[in-house]
Amino acid sequence: MHATERESLILAAMEPAGFVSYRALEAQLAASPATIRRDLARMVEAGLIARVHGGAKRVERDEGADNHPLHLAGTPFDLAITLNLAKKQAIGRAAAALVTPGEGIMMDGGTTTFQMCPHLDGLDCQVLTNSLHIVSALLGQPGTRLLVPSGSVFREQNIILAPAGEDSMPRFHAPKLFMGAAAVGPQGVMQADVILVAAERRLIDRAEQVILMVDSSKFASSSGAIVCGLDEVDVLVTDAGISPAMAEAVTAAGVRLVVAG
């Protein structure tokens, strides 16, 4: 059972009382106590629940809070798009070369996945994306069909995200997921915000092939919330700045390494 499925079950177990005990969760979930504790810690960070003596309770939202802008940790899109641009453009071109004409793909929001857009023109693909920037870039391609999930718009990154535990994705099968990351290290793929982690896990769980797109600066920092281990990545597309040690760790995990020119 994946983490997002367990989160949904944890939230469901809190209805109608708004509380669930640790003992009840251990009985209902096919997971170890350590895994349940990690799930609860992640949901606390996301603001979905609060830990209380003997269990956890649902957090009651302040109705006025929805009037305030939603924010994510990390660099805003308009600033990030200017960083390492030439490398990201080369990575986007190399990643688009992995797309088969006419297939369905998923594209996670980000400044590196955004660079795929010009190279998808004429491939007549169906694209599921949570990025309004990507939607805007693909709207001018008559043969590209677009799907978006439901959720709230986070303005800095201009992406659509739903709360953890909520399935907001259309019924759509896509063999390939193209995604970015805030950092990558031997311990796995990381993001700066737990809300992004939950959203990307939903995409990963739907994909047959996970294609990670990061420039080599993302290997310098290896801190953040872990999205997945390297063993869940099928292809890594990066630039020639990747260190020999990191390249060895990637290939040792069974990941196909593509170095963009």
C-alpha cells in the first residue's frame, strides 16, 4: 500500500469523531508502527492532522484562511526559470526525445520539465500536468491534448495541488512521468515542501516509467522531504556536470543515465 493510500485511510478513520487512536490505525493499516508514525509526521507537517495523546485528530481549518494566498517552500518559478537555463533547455530537448508520438504522458510542474514543451509540438500527445505554465505553453499546439487535476493554485510556481490524501487526478493512464526535483542524492529524490511530495507520489503511483529531469546543480544539495528512492526512478536526464560519484550511484541503483549535450 502506498503512502497516499494510507493517508486517505487515516483521514477516513477519523470520521465522524475527528479522532483515531494509534491502536486503531495499527489494526486497520497493513503497515508497521514505524511506517504509521512516519505517515502521521508527514500529515502533521502538511497541516492535515494534529498529534494528540493516544492518537491523532483532524485539524479544523479556519474558514478565513482560504482568503489568504497559498505558498510553497522553494524558489518561485519566475526566478527559477532564469537559473541554469541553457542546461535546462538541453535537458528538456533530450527528455522530449524519449516521448513516443501519440502517447499519453504526465508532466510535473517545474522549470526543467517546462523546457520540454517546444519539442512536443507535432507529436500529438495527450498530456496530464499540474502546471499552468506548461498548459499555457502547450495551448498553441493543435495536436496536443491537455488534462489538469483539480485543487488549489499555488501562485509562485503556478501549479495546481490538492491536499494530501485527496485524489484529484482524472482517470488517465500514462506510461511515462516526467518530473523535476529540488535536490537529488544517494538517499533519493527530494522536494522542499511536503505538499509537493504528496502530489508527486500520486503521479509516481500512476506511472509505468519515472523520468527524472534535473540539472547538475541539484546534486550539490541533498536535503529536503524525500519523494522516492533512486530505485523508483527509471531514467535520469541531466547535464555533463554530474559528478562521477553521483553518476555511479545512479547507475548502481538501476537508473538509465542520459546526459544532455
